[in-house]
Amino acid sequence: MSSEKETLGRLYLWQVALNRISDLLALRQRVDRFCNSGRPQNITELYDEERARLQTGLRLEGEALDNFEGKHGSLFPDIHDVHLIDELLTEEIIIKFCTIFNDGYGMAGVISGNRKTFWEPILDDLISEAFTGDVRQSFYQFIEQAKAYRNQQGAHFDHQSFYVKHGDKKPNEDGLISHVGWSSALLTFDWNFVAETMPKLNKALNGYIIKLQQQANLGA
């Protein structure tokens, strides 16, 4: 059974994770606004036109890249960069969120271990405080989506999330992988729902921490 100080120690880490998620969601919105400005798509089209003019399928480097950026401005971020940034933000948001459920070691007198018997009742209390009705049920569904993505694609590459096709092989040779594919995480989550619910969960967590601090006679 965790002491109040150990419980608070773990909840402080949850707090850090949710605050980090808030920053990442705000960054994601800024990236979306920039993408909607048309600049990434425009610079990508100009870049493709320049490669076609130079009759090269390779990325521009050296003087050719300097000349292009001198005329059109920085190539970064083009539409491909924005897509990668979105994917990386997705991974980081979900991985940070899943720190609430992932097993973690504790330290006696400082921080509780993060086992299901610890986090499940606290998380249920937070969700009950933050959400009602259909939103509460949808949030539990989001949790399951997040766990699956984290375990199968975001933090680990699992066969369930990837498609692998092998090429032909000769006797006594390994198979040659001819194709590896996976589903984009950008299509997995309802980001409007995530952006609306995370601040409410964070507020419930902050309130829970304050009550526990008072019970333990600890200052904020």
C-alpha cells in the first residue's frame, strides 16, 4: 500500500506528462495553421519544379539547394516535413499519455510504483470527475486506442500494425523483404476530442493532488 507521499510522487509525474501533452497539442495546432497557410505545399511544388528543370530525381544539395533557397526561401518545412512533424507529435503525445498506465518502478518514501492496482482506481476517479455520459465512455475508448498504438506502433513495431511482403528467394537464402507498410497514426485519433478532453483530465488531476496534499499536510 503506497503512502500519501509516494502516491503524490507518482501523480506529480502524471502531472508533468499531461502538461507536456498540453504543450504538444498547442504545437500541433500551430503546425496545422501553418500547413493551412499553403506555404508547405507551395514550396514543395516549387521544389519539384526545380528538380524537374534540373532533370534530377535526387534531393538538391550544395549550390543547387543554395540557389533554390536564395530565390524562394527556406525549403523547410515542406509538405513532407509537416507530415513527419505531425507523426512525431502523435507518437510523443500518445507515449506521454500512456505513462499513466505503463508499469513503473517506485522508490520507498518518494514515489509509488505504477502498477494497475495503483493507477486504475485513481484514473477512474479522475475520469468520473472530469467527464460524464458519452464523453466518459469515449474517453475510455481513447485510452484503449492509445494503449494499442503505443504498444504496436508508437513505441514498439509490432506485426499487428505493419504489413510485410517478402520477395522471392533462392534455395538457402533469406527472403528479401520487398515491401513494408503501416497505417498513418494521423488517421487513428480524433484530435478535436483529445484537445477538448485533456485539459479537463488535467484539471481533475490537479484537484486530486491538492486534496491529497491537504490530507498529507503537505504544501503545494
